[in-house]
Amino acid sequence: MAIRTRNKLSVAFSTASMSDLVFLLLIFFMLTSTLVAPNAIKLLLPSSSSRTMAKQSVTVYINERQQFFVEEFQVNENLLESQISQKLMNLAEGTVVLKSDKSVPVQHIVTVIDVVNNINQKTGTKHKVILATVAR
């Protein structure tokens, strides 16, 4: 006499709960991706405790009186783009080293970064801006 069980185990896998999980993950990633700032300014900030050597194409100085210099020549803020563009003319990936005094407002630093970004957009190049710091 064989004993049979009434409840048989099913080997089939139900994917109904998996689709709910996938939709929840999709909603989570969609919400978190909108919180990321897409228009962040990209800077290469060298560490002040170590030396970072980069091939310097152009050096821009901003002194404590908020005057702009491209290489050693003083430049008006309105002519900054044309002067930097002239120095980077034959380069596809140049480096602009920005050396500014501690007391210079951040707006002047952002102005130089915007100038380089405008040159990149107009010419299709990939120039970078490096903010120079003093080694400790």
C-alpha cells in the first residue's frame, strides 16, 4: 500500500515579483539620475602635496588687483578669449594653467574657464584648465 501526498511541489518559477522589482529599480535610478548636476564645471585640481607636471600650453595669471595676464602680457577681460585662442590655435588638446592670487573672486576664475569652454565649442577641441596651487 503506497501512501500518496495530496500537495505536490511545483518546480515552476514565478516571475511576477521579479517584474515588480525591476520597475522599482528603474524608478529609483530615474529619480536619482535627475539629482546629478549635469552642468558642473570640470577642473583638474592638482594636489598641493605632490607635484603634477602637465604640458603647459598657455599660462593665465590673475593678480590681486584682478588684472588678467596671458603669459607675460596684460590683457583686457574682453580680449581674453581672442588671446587664449591665438595661443591654442594649432593644438587639439592644450592645457591652460590658471595661476591666481588667493584674494581673487571665484567669478574671475570661472570667467577664464568659460573662455576656454567657448573656444572648445567653437573649434571642436578638448583644451583643459588646470588651477595651479602652491606646494605645501
